[in-house]
Amino acid sequence: MKDKILNFLIIFLLTILVVNIFFKDEKNTTTWVLEFKLSDSSYSIPASPSLIITNNTAKSVKLNTCNDIAINYSWEKLVFPKEYCKDLEIKPNTKETVTYNKYYDKFLNEWTYNYLIKLDKKEYITQTEIKNKWIISKIFVWLIYAPLYNLTVFFIQVFNNSLWWAIITITIIIRLFLLYPQHKMMLSQRKLQAIQPKIKEIQAKHKWNSQMLGVEMMKLYKEESVNPFWSCWLLIIQMPILLVIYNIFINIKDYSNVYYVYDSLWFFSLDNIWNNFFGIDLLGVWWITWVFLGIFIAVIQFIQVKLSLANNKVSTKWVVLEKKKDAKDYSSFMPDPDLLNKFMLYWLPAMVWVFTYSLLAWVWIYWGISTIFTIFQQLIVNKIVKK
């Protein structure tokens, strides 16, 4: 009897589960919500808040950005110009974003800004906090970001609002700034390639003693005037500059950047920037960028790597560095530098071409110009080393 009751309960529960899964009432499972939220919970000065309105209701929602949305700061209501006021219609299951990047000057005080939305006799409240940058961030911005941004603005103005020519000019200036450390790095790399036979001899001689190996390697570098760490120094020097340049161009049309424009460039207008180059949107990602620009970048990258490995034979040997305990022979786990060079020669251009699809076109314009500059510099270095 107990087994029959238990079986009945199991069948009954399974039946309810099947009914709920396959025959549920969609009207009861849909959440009818009108949601207002900011893209970020906090912003740094200069701030460009964005209010995201999500309509998950069954009907369209109409509102006016001035009459229905109020922003209060320290108990005072922010007042916007007439051009900001517009009517919005948000259709069911869609989103609309109200941006305030043109009005960054309204958000220059540290405080909590409250957004009050009144719609259909209902009130919706959301808020965000405006903060000032940390002291280190402020120093970085005013010493590096602001000067480079104004330099970019200056060249955009000089070249009649052409972003393309501004990118070329900025790239050349950066390459000239890095000319000496880049030159030293290239010379060091070529000298390092030249002393590979000596390096292999030391590795073979001291393969059982890593400490002695390190001492002898440093001694060799000193005798041959080779600094294997020049590439690290170059990376340390140029990385902050590259990060700043990337942020400048990726946000070149963000109105909050006007906050950093010097008084002498007061006539600059973001709306006049021309970011088209022979049909390529420098601030966009498109298949034509990947097919044509990507192939061009990959080819010149191959040429640059090929020149850096000129007169350097590629081998497939492996360097033996240590002997495992109770092993009859030495373990080979570190590839020969020549083998790594072969990888750089063929796989680096291929990876660059693949990555071209995911980044903005201007990044690869910058990369291409830098690579061409490096090619000419490499030709000069090769002549010096050959002499």
C-alpha cells in the first residue's frame, strides 16, 4: 500500500512539472518593467553620464528629456539648454540611452547626483556619484594626457580637421622620441644574434650549474657590450605613451575631453573632425579593414621581422640546460633562440592580421606607420652592424 501511494505521488509531481514546463502561461512569466539606470555607478571628473532606459512593457513609452527627467545636485536642479530637450519614444523590449557628454560642465562637482523620472504618475529614482581623480591620476593626466591630447587637437586643426593626418604626424613624433632607445635595442639584438655561438658554448659548458651559467652569461654580455634588457627598457618607456594615445583616439569625439583643451585652442570643435580615410572609418571596425589593411600590416610586419633576422640562420635545435635527478641524459626544455625567431617571422604577422578584425582602424594605421618607420631604422642598423 505504501509503495502505491509513493508511486502515485511521484507520478503526480512529475505531471505538475511537465505541465509547468510545456504549458506555462507566458503572460504570467513575463516581467513588465520600465527600468532606468546609469551606465556606471560612479564617474570621475570630467564626467559623461549616460542614462539607460529599458522598456520591457507591452506598450511604447514616451517622455521628454527636460520635462520628465530631473537631475538634482545638492538640492538644486540642473538646468540644460534647449537643444538638450527632446521627445523620446521607446518601443516595447527596446533600450534608449540619454547621454550627457556634451554637458560635462554640469557634472564638475564632487557629489551624488540624483535622477528623478516622473512618468504615468509613477516616480523612478536612480543616482550616481561624481568623484575627483586620485592625486597620482591627476598628475598623470595633466603631465601626459592633457599635453598629448592638445597636441592631437592642434594637428587636427592644422590639417583641416583630418584625423588621418593627425595620426600620421603624432606617430612620427612618437617614433622620433623613441628613436634613440629603439636604435640601442636594435643594435643590442643584432649583437646578441652575432654572439649566439658563444652563448651556446657557455650553456653547454655550465648546463649542470645554473648559477655559474648566469655569471658567465653576464660576463659575456659585458665583454661584448651587449645589453639584453634594452627591449624591456623600450617597453617601459613607450607603454605609458601608447596607452595615452590609445585613450585619446578611442575617445576623440567624447565631449568631456574638451575639459582638457587649452585656452589657445578654444575654437576647436569635435563635430568637425573628419575620421574617414579612403572609405575607411578610422574610428570603426569593418570587414574592408580586415581584408585590405590587415594584409598590408601583416606584409610589412613580415618584412620588418625578416630584416631584424638578416644573416641569421634558423635552426631547429634545442638548448640543454639541466640534468634531472637519476636521469641518464640531460633534459631539453628551452628552445633555441633561432627557433623562436622563426616563430616570430611567420606567426607574428599572421596573428597581427587576425587581430586586425577586432580593433579600430586607426590602431592599425598607427601600427603600420610605426612599422614602416622601424623598417627604415632597421636598414640603417643592419648597415652599421655589417661594418
